Amino acid sequence: MFFKSCLTVVTLSAVINPVVVLAGPQAPLKGATTTTFAITSAQLSSAVDQNPGGLINFELKDEVNGLTVTNNSVVVTKPGSYLIFAAPQVTAIKDGGCLDAWLALNGKDVKNSGVRLCQAKKDNTNVLVSQVVMKLKSGDKIQVKTAGNGAKLDAIQPNKGPLIPSIIFTVLGLN
């Protein structure tokens, strides 16, 4: 499991600087107050290669808590601030292959979320990371889009170790 479903925040009283400590299942600290809240999160991935040009599909739902997930989107159920990561693994299928990836909110491109990778040589593989923090409303739909030529999102199942997905998409509520 990537994220626990609950997190405890412990606030220590201090005269000058209050301190917030993220605590696990251990007993609360003496003199501390605790607040427990559910984490809204999703981690999606894909075990298949995908060609650029449109929306990315996520057939693997690695972790979903408090969000609605479809094959190509995450729909927000609680308003608030969210940290969003899209990390496609890009392999060149020809020398000079390029791939762009970016986020879309309700079908519109999210400003300053685009990333580009151009590979000098065929078969080179790298991971791109697009990340944003944004305020979202209930019902907002988040998606990942791509464009490019001579490159693909590449899933790899090594002889040892877990699947290397063609993309990992993480949405984490911060409130």
C-alpha cells in the first residue's frame, strides 16, 4: 500500500513557535493534542505501452481513497488543494524521438504543467515528471495528455523486481 488511509497530526504547544509533527501509530506525546483525518489520494499506473497523442489510460488502480477513478481520469470528490504528479516512462522508438506530457483539468490544459523529453538515440529510456499543486472543486476531472513523435510510454517487466509502469499518476489531497 502506497499511502495509509489515515494520518495523525500532533500539535505541540510552544510559547514562540508551535511545532507540527506527523506521527504514526505510536502513542500521543505528553501535552499534545491529536487530530486524525482521512487522506484523499489515488495512485494509478499502466502495465501497457502507450503511444503519444491524446489521453493516457490507467488500467491499474494501485491505491484509491476518497476520489473517483475512471480509465483515463481522476474526479475530485472533496474540494481543496491537491499535489499531482504524472511520471511517464519514455522510450525512443527512433533517434531523436520526443514526447510531451501535461495535465488537463476539466478538458483544458493546465498552465505550466508541460514537460518534454527528446532522446538522442533509439531505445533510450527516461522518466519525465510533471507536478503541480492546485485548488480543486468537487467534480473537477484531472487527466494526463501526451503528444510526440518517435517515442512511446514504455512498460517493462524485468526478470527480477516489480513491473516498471509506462506511467505512474499520483493525486494527493493536502487538506
